[in-house]
Amino acid sequence: MLEADFVIVGSGSAGSAMAYRLSEDGKHSVIVIEYGGTDFGPLIQMPSALSIPLNMSRYDWGYSSEPEPHLGGRVLATPRGKVLGGSSSINGMVYVRGHAHDFDHWAEQGATGWGYADVLPYFKRMEHSNGGEDGWRGTSGPLNVQRGPRKNPLYQAFVDAGRQAGFELTEDYNGSKQEGFGAMEQTIHNGRRWSVANAYLRPALKRGNVRIVNGFARRVVIENQRAVGVEIEARKKVQVVKARREVIVAASSINSPKLLMLSGIGPAEHLKKHGISVVADRRGVGQNLQDHMELYIQQEATQPITLHSVFNPFSKALIGAEWLLFKTGLGATNHFEAAAFVRSKAGVDYPDIQFHFLPAAVRYDGKAAAKSHGFQAHVGPMRSRSRGAVTLRSSDPWAKPEIRFNYMSHPDDWVDFRHCIRLTREIFGQSAFDPFRGKEISPGSHVQSDEQLDTFIREHSESAYHPCGTCRMGRADDPTSVVDPECRVIGVEGLRVADSSIFPRVTNGNLNGPSIMTGEKAADHILGRTPLAPSNQEPWINPRWQVSDR
């Protein structure tokens, strides 16, 4: 019998965390529906191979945006994990909680109980931090978080250059002080990718009251305004997985709104157009789509110390062999080992620009490595005002949704991006880089005017793969909210959504951490437990924020 107390759609960051917490006391049965296959094998488990599963149809849903009007009609890839562990099994393994004020903004927007004081205890509960700030970090949770070895001198040069440019340093951007330059944190443990499949799902499956059902979720089955199960397709057969208590959708910011709309929950006009009967007219479903964009600013290196020297097949084989035998060496890191969060200008009270630093000049997808030794910063604004939407292409559950990010549709985005490029040049121009700096590879030192920079941005900006916001959490009486602050879908009983789709606004940095936290906190709401007691810890805010960007 395909039946359980709780049925979760999706084994990704939030879904696996919920499976773990909902089954913890042994009182409830949980079924996790996952269409993707196993995450076993070196391509997923080896951290430095991160660009490979991202491009494999076996592990990725293969979504892409519609032609983006403000980017010259470019179509951008929108990878989402189709594998055990969801996108945490194909992501860059960068761990960022988000800034305290991000969550305070959520609460102000109607997500009551999701302010920083409320979510900090959940971040602590989920973490097993190695090297984080005392008192601010969890040390016994399922999610192992570490810092890279930072053996390459370029990592330190980046941090020193930030200090020389007048910016803050931070010992732990996931602690009291996000602002500044410092070490980047990774979800890597004992040399392996520490996805939610490894951290949460495997331990939960050992309990006996959790199981995975491999199948494609077609729609939520709703009777008399109550969700009673999920219709799935498995081995060419359609069947229903029944939920005795609740159905929880945790299928990603792309697939969660798609599944709600296929189930009759969404903008009524849009559903009728596709011949879908309306169960709940929620105009916010699929709207409010947000993402981070970034550029790669690349510089030639005058010393042969970058990863360029290991891009040949022989070196890669050696790295792979060392990793397979010992889980050590260059295969055991994602190479994102230095980072920065800074403010773009005076009057901005907390960071709105993120840097990832890499001792190589290479694209995220592993393509088009520069012809020489080089280093690069991935840089982008954190709080774009552009908004997009996920809509149905047809009522066929197998049809890919239409994804329109509307990137760079707000004029401020262009101003912010130009500033990001000029700021990166200023940092790469500091004396800390003097022993290493060759000529600028990308955009190239000839690209200087606003018009030239805008052309570069239009042609080369990339998604940082942080889509969110399409089932926005807010007040139950707000017509644009999809779920209330307990993650309940407004207008339908027994149905919740808990993943990055419920974020009212995108948080600073990478979204894996906040997505797991969402699953952790949602589990307490689902079980009717009193949420963890709010924290009274006060985050650091730059005392000069009103007068300076640094």
C-alpha cells in the first residue's frame, strides 16, 4: 500500500530535512517521492567534479529560461537536481546562511515568525560547524560545514586585497558578521559532497518509518478542498500515494509552482486557459521569481600556481585516483575557498554584493577554460529588483514549464552590475596581487565606458542558480501569498509547500543553507510543535554604513 502519514514531494534540501525531522520520534510514517535516481558514484560525491553532474540529463531536469529580453534574447540554463538529494547533489557546495536582515525583511513582508531571531536557532540545530564562530554556530547537527585548506597563495591575496581596499575582514560570514573578506564555507565532509542525501536522508531511511517511492509527481489529489495524496507515474503506471495527514510539496522553486498549478492551485485565468479546474485561485503561484546573476572577472596570473596546470587529462587522472583512494587532494574541495560580502554604497546597511574567488580562469560549467594561468572572481548584486514568473506550457505534466526570469529588467540592476565590475578591478589592482597579476582576460582592460560594460553584462552575465520566491510566504489575507507563515497553502487543507519557492525575497548568497533551514523549521510547524525559542543575539552592522561603503 502506498500510504503514509506524511507524503513529501522531492528529496532535495528542504524535503530531506523534513523527512529526517518528521520521522525522528518514530511516531509517524513518511514517504518521499523522488523521480531522480541514485546519487552514488564519483561524479556527484567528488567535490571538484561539481560542473559535471550539473550538465547531465541523468541528474538535472534540463530546464532553461525563455529568451531573456534584456539579455539580447539569450536562453539561460536553469539546472534543478533530478537525483536523490535534489539540487544539493549537483550544487557548488557553498554554504551561506544569508544575512540576518534578509530574514527580518521576510517577517516585515508578512512571514511572521521567520525573522532572524526565529530562524537562527534552526540554523544552529542543523549545523555541525567546523571552524565557525563560538556561540553563533551549531556543532552537533546533521549538516557538516567546513572551510577549505586555502593552500593556494591566491586565496590569501584576495583577502589581503580586500583589506588593502579598505573593506572589513570577517572570521565567519555565517556568524555575527557577514560583511567582509574571509574564508568560504563548504558542505563537504571527509572529502565528500555533504548533500542532504548524505546528511539527512540516509540516516532517516535507516529508521524504518521513512521510504522513498520512485516516481514522477503528476498532481496533488484534492478532495473537498483537502489534499489526500499525490498522483504519480511509475513504470508507465499511474497510481496514488495516499497521505493520512498531509502532503508537503518540496519540489523546487520551478517544480513546486508547476505541481500546484497542475493540481488546480494558481491564477484562475491561467489554469482555465490550460483546461485545469480551479481548486484555489491563488494569483501568486509561479509569480515573484527571483535569482542572483553573476559575472566572471578574470585576470591572467604571472606565476604558474593556478589550477590551469591540472586541466590536462594526466593530472585529472592523478587527482581522481587520490580522491578515490584517500578522499584527499584537489578532488576533495570545490575550490571556492575565499569569499566576500560587501556593501555597494553608503546608505546600504548590509552587504548587497557577493564574491566567490577561484584560483583559476574557468567557467562554472567547466567549459572554455582560459588559455593561460589565471584567477577570477564571481561577482554579482544580491538584491535585484527584477521579478519573473514560472507558468505552465500545457496541462501535460511532462511538459517543461515556461520560465521567465526577466533578468536585468530593472534599471538599478545595470548600475549595480557596472559597480561590481569596477569594484572587482579595484580589488585585483591592490598590491596584494602585484606578484601574481597579469593582464585582464575578461572583460578586458579596453572595456571601460558604461556602454561597453553594459554590452559585456548583456552578453556574459550568468545565473548563479539561486531561483526562489514562486510560492511566496506571507499573510493569509494577502492575495499574492501562496502559503501562510506555517507553510500551509492558503485555501487548501492538508497541503504545505516548504522549499526555496516560499522565500518572500532572495537571501544573500547561496540558497542551499536557507532551503535546509526552511525544511527544519517547517517540520516543527507540521508536527504542531512550539518553534524553537527565538535568539537574542545581535548581528554586527557596520557602524559606518550611512557614510561609507567600507
